[in-house]
Amino acid sequence: MSNFDLSEILGNPEYVAMLLLGIKMTFVVAIGSWTLAMTLALLLLGLRYAPGPVGNAFVTAYVSYHRNVPTLVQLLLWYFGIFTLMPDPVTFWLNDHNAEAIFAVIGLGLCQAAYFSEDLRSGMRAVSPGQMEAARALGHSYVSAMRFVMVPQGSRNALPALINHSVSLFKNSSLAVAIGVAELTYAVKEIENLSFRTFESYLLVTVLYLVFSLMIMALGAYVARRADPVRSGRA
Amino acid sequence: MISDIIAIIRDYWLLLLIGQYPNGPLGGLAATLLLSILAIAFAFPVSIALALARLSNSPFLNWPVTALVYFTRGVPLLMLILWGYFLVPLVTGANVPSFLTMLVTLVVYQGAFLSEVVRGGIVALGHGQMEASRALGHSYLGAMRYVILPQALYNVIPSIISVFVATIKDTTLGYVINVPDLTFAASQINNQLLTQPFQVFFILAAVYYVICWSLSRVAIVTERRITRKRAGTASQATAKSLKLAALTDQPS
Amino acid sequence: MNTIAPSKNSPMIALTGVHKSYGNYEVLKGIDAEVARGEVVVICGPSGSGKSTLIRTVNRLEEIGSGSISCDGNNIHQPMPAKELNRLRSRIGFVFQSFNLFPHLSAIDNIAMSPMRVKGLQRDVAYAKATKLLERVGLADKANAFPAQLSGGQQQRVAIARALAMEPPVMLFDEPTSALDPEMVGEVLSVMKGLAADGMTMMCVTHEMGFARDVADRVWFIDQGQIVESARPEDFFSRPQTQRAQRFLSELRH
């Protein structure tokens, strides 16, 4: 192995461009799937609380599938399986619009929605039943009690788990490389292939991942502190 | 569609089960399970050592482990596998089978992960048990060995099963370094058939589902049994175990 | 709707033949009783006698099997739209043993939130009223404190102010001091005494016999799902009529 020299990579505009593109794609996939996951999670949670057994059974099955099948396999099934079963016009359109990235967002988002919705549900279940009673005793309707009393507390309870899972979602964006999305892990393999600087390129990308993950954790800790009325200093 | 799936299973069940063995390395489902079992078996003692180190007052023990934990929490497993593929041969000086590289990486990754679970179990016990043991004259390590760890490890058994499930799912990432596991076998089949990718990956998903779902059920049942057993003694541990569940229950 | 114009002489609360069972276990075995306007009734009895269940049926936190309960002229347990039940509940103040303050809201927000969200009060009006109520329970300086920062006694006083903010003509207390450390019982009881002195109609499940003696107009002694005695406190404490009440009182003194 030649001597350690980061400038071999950072001094090369071509590699830097690859890195930046990788970072951009990682964030497109991570933010896209996070948004999809959170939206779906709220819908799933709504279904859980809907009257009748059908909604609940559907969510149970949804969560069970997405938690018990490896995320990578889910991605492979979407991209190599379901994609090929779609009608031609859809396939053409997707191919014109970065189908890999779209399926990465769909696959990761759907998977993560299962985790987010369960986080929110445990958060809601951790709110003491006395809270609902007190709200009803004051004359709040079910919806009003949910909105002003239960949900603010439930979502706060769910925050630590949501933050943890947001970090793992960010890390899992690296799985998109398996279906050919040109994100950060893809970039590092390319750069390694071209530069033969394995150690340097791995180190660089590892540090990047670590910094971004720590930033998400810090942001999460900040949000959690803001959401905690006692410690936020509003008191 | 269904007849395709049955045909694939009929033609390739042996490949899915044990890979090329005995004409090549052990693969398929057998390799996936062997890899997962070995990984958790080695990661378990590692995790206890790491947890004790992180709980110790010595910065020389405490800091490196804290750094390792944050490192594994912040870096994708895929990157760690690439590191393993690069570093393990450098350290051993020999060409190592990818199975072994993957095993080492998983032990480090899940060891760090599991150490947080074990630490959580110890912290959840509270100070009382340690104080009582020290008052009886036990040394710190003696108290850990005979009083704290037996209780803490018992309480975290369900989380350990969850980590085992996560490990099974993690073994799929071995594809980046061509570990001959179940996913690898499925993509081999897909490459041979070419025309039925949905059917092949559907079978793959179904197999993982059955295994992971069954193990998750075991975890849930164990959890209930343990909760019932210690109901009454450790009510303060419940809030902490809620946080623990969020930690172990990770997508991968 | 369903409202008989309440006259000055009609009772505030009237329970008629109230039965309730959990499966085969009959908790309330036919309760017939009335609480007059401005009256303070203390409900006591051994644990498991059904007294908490009884008070919770009055604002329909518990359903009943048969019988009827009217409060301020409204039949509480008849079929009605959810909206109507919410409106009725907002006119019955309820104080819980475990306070049940909303932990995500400060003391003053706890008090002002429901008048705004349920009754549609203007924000400034709701907060002005909340400030007055906090003064009334002696916690003007704790307006911005969160429940977690308050002692048990302070939390329960905020909970009373929260119930009062809906301007109910009647207040129900379900063991309001049972979860408190002994030194905090007094501050809560004195707020309740002040309410009684102002003429509030009150129904109160409690073990504080001193409070019953000083403040109650009547004591209901409940045992095994029935009102066994209903008497003025001075009569009840000095001359209990039934053996069960005698035994209860003697056990309480020990």
C-alpha cells in the first residue's frame, strides 16, 4: 500500500464531483423515503384507530411483512420483481425518470413506514388512560381530546424511537446501491476502482456517513429537548 | 405465476437450502443460518465485555467503547463490510473466505449493538442490587458476575432474540462481497432463469419472512413470560425497556 | 333538548334505581339518592364498596346497567349524540385521585385550554379567567410551571382550577387527597372548603372524616353497592345507625 494521501482523492476534481453527486443522491433517497415513510406511518396509525377490525388487520399484516423481510430483499423485489410486471408505458416513464432512485425511495419508504407507525403507536399507548378520561370529563370530544391532549403527548413519547429509526433509515439509504442508485456507497466503489486508493476513499466516505448520522442524532436531540416543556426553558 | 413458483422451488430447492455444497462452499439458507448463529454466539460475550467497559469509570475503557458504539450506529453496515473485506486480509495476511470476513464484521457490528442492550439491562436494574451486593462484601466484578449480570442478561433475552433476527436480515448485505448465502443463491437462480425475477425474489422474501416471523414470535412469547415472572419486583424497569425495544428493533 | 327547566327547588343530582355490574359482579345494587342545590355530600365507605364507581357514573365516565341519573335537570344516561354528552360533561366538574393534569401543558395552559377548545372562549378571556382561578387556589406564581415541576398538592389545586374553569354548577371529587403526602392534604382541603363556602354543589368521595365533619351537609355511607346510611355528619359520626357503619368508623379511628 502506498503512503496515506487524502489529496489523491480530494485534489482530483473528477473524484470530488463523484463524491458530491453521491452525497446528493444519498440525501435525495434518504429525505424522499423519510417523507414517504412518515406520511404512510400517519395513515397506518389512522387505520389502526379506525373502527372495525379490517384496518387493524391490514396494518398488522403490513407491519409484519416489512419487519420480517430484510430491507435489501424488499428492494430487490421492487426493482427486479414488481418493476418488470408493470405495464410498458409506466416502465418507459420510470426509466426516463431515474427508476432506480424512485424504487429506492418507494422500497425504503414503505419499509420504514412500518417502523415509524409502530413507534407512534407505542408512543400513544404510553400516554396514561387517565389523560383521555380527564379530557372527556372536561367535555372534549374524542377528536378534540386526541388532538389537544393525546397526540401531543404520544408524539413526544415516540420521539426517541423515531430519531433512532431516522438514523437507521439514513444508513439504509446505502442499500440503494444494490439496485444501482449512484449514491455515496456507489461513489466510493467507483472512486476506489479508479484511484486504487482503498483506504483513503473508504475513510472519506465513512467519515461523511458518520458526520451526517451524528448530525441527525444531534438534530433529534434538539427537537426532543424543544418538545420537552420542562427542559426546554419555556417554564 | 403460482405454477412458476412451484417449478422454481422444485428445480432449485437444494441450491436454496445449501448452495453449491459439497461441490463448493456451504451456501443458501444453511449458510445464512450458520452465519447468523455464529455471529450472535461470538457477539454475545463481546457485548458483555463492551458493556462492562462502557459502564466502568476508567476513561481508557469507557471512551473507546463509546466511540465504537457511535461509530457502528452512524456508519452503514454496508460500509463496515467493505472495510472488513479490505482490512481482514491485511491483518491476517491471507486470502480469507468471504464468509469469514462477513462473520468478523457482524461480530463487531452486532457486538457493539448488543452491548447497548446489555448495558440498558444493567442500568434498568437500578443501584439497589449493586449496593446490596457490595454491602455483603462482594467485589465489583463479583457482584456483576453473581448478582447483576444473571438478572440483567435474563431480562434482555427477548432483545437478544430480536438482535438475532436483525442479524439474519443483515446477512443479506454479504452480497457486496459475494458471501454465498440465501440471497446470493436466489440471485444465482435469477441469473439462470432471467425471465422470472418476481417469482424468484418472492420466494426469497417468503423464506425470510417465515424464519424471522417465527423467531419474532419466540421473542414476544419470551418477553411476556419474563414480564410475568418479574412483575412486582422491577416496575421501574418498564420505561427503560420501552427505550430498549426501540434500540433493538431496527430495519436492516 | 331533553332539558327540563331546572327550578330552584329541584335537586341538582338525582339518582334513581342505579344498578351496575362488571360481569357477574354487581357493584351498584340500586342507588336512590338526591343532592340538593348548594349541598355538599361526602361519600364514604370501605374500599370496594362502589363509591368511586358511583361518582364516576354521574358524569358517565362509567355506564350504568339500569336506573337513571339526572344532573341539573339533564338525564345523563339516556341515548344522546356524542356532542350533547360532551356539552353535559363540560357542565360537571370532575377531580381525579391521580390529578390527570396534562403534562405537556403549563399550569395556566391546563386551565385555559378546555374553555377555548370546548366552549370556544376567546384566548384573552380564557387566560384572564385562568389567572383568577390560579389566584383562587393560591398558585398565581406557578402559572408557567409544568405539572412535573409541581408538588402533588399543587397539581391537585391546578386540577380543581381546571375543572372550575368550565364554570360547572356542580363539582365531583373522587378521592382528591388519597394520592397526596400527608402534609399536602390540608392545602387541597382548604381550597375545597372555600368552594363549599361559596355555595358550590359538591359530591366528594373521601376518607378525610375531619373534612366531612366540618364541611359536609350530609354523609352517605356506602357498603356493598348500597347507600346504607345517609345522615347529617354530626349524627353519622356520633350515632351511626348500622353495625356496618359502626365497624367502618371504629376501623377508621385505629
